[in-house]
Amino acid sequence: MLIFIAISPILGDGLYNLIKIISIIVRKCATTTINRITFLSLKRFKDSENRIPSWVVATGYVGLAAISTATVPVIFPALKWYLVLSSYILAPALVFCNSYGTGLTDGSLASTDGKIGLFIIASVVGGNGCVAAGVADCGVMVSITSTTADLMQNFETGYLTLSSAKSIFVSQLIGTSMGCVIAPLTF
């Protein structure tokens, strides 16, 4: 129970900031008068060469979610495809909160997010296979949230060393891809 008390301030603060940012964006888009300073800051943000295109991010997330939704239930039959898909739908809110908390504290709550997923999925599955389904979903949630926490720490380091955000992201992608190939070969 103490784990959930410890995660609730960071999760609550992260969700508050997520909702606040979305509401500010919606309010700014709804108003017709845009002052020159806002226009210039938006233009500078759009013209940034270090920006990763949104379509790359969305396509990658949807593609990996589709692959995971199709393959994880084959490995763990108790974990149905719609439960994996619901984890991927819930994950962006947890990812934002975890990245926000990692940026503030340099500590990751990825394992705690995984425990939340474990308890929820195990209670939904119930009966035979609930433990295996919960642990498998815990692995899915931890892999999603821990990767973003690592990336946030790499972005912090890149900011301090004046590195390009694009190069840091590509380096993280290459390192993760190499880990996916090399780690299974060691066993």
C-alpha cells in the first residue's frame, strides 16, 4: 500500500500538468487573436531542425503496439489481445507522468507503473492464468515506461552537453535495437 501512496503525488502532478498543457493548447487554438510573441515562438518551434516529426512518433507507436498486441497473446494465452491494447491506450498518460517525474527527480517509477498494470490485469482476468497475464502485462508496462524514463535522462544529459535531440533519440533507438538482438543471443 505504501508504494501507491508514494507514486500518487507524482502521478497526480503529472496528470495535472498533462491536462493543463492540453487545456492551454486548446484555449490558444480556440482564440482567433494571436499575438506576435506567440506566433514567433510557434514559428521557431516548427522550424526547429532537431524536432522529430510527429508522424514518425505516431507511426512507430502504433506499429509497435500492433506487433505487441498480436504477439504477446500468442506467448501468454491468458493475456487477451484487447487487454494488451488497453495497456497501450493507457500507457501514454503513465509515460508522461513517469517522464515528468524522472525529469524532476532523476528517479524512475516504471516498476511501480508495472505493478499497477499487474494488479489491474490480474483482477480483470481472474481465475486460471491471472498471475501469468498480470506479470506479462507488467512486463509490457515496464518496458514502455522505463524506456521513456531512460530517454528522458538521456535528453537531460544531451541538454547539458549541447547535443542534438535527434542524435540522442537515434542513439537510443540503435542501442535498444542492438539490445533486442544481443541479449537473447547471450542465453
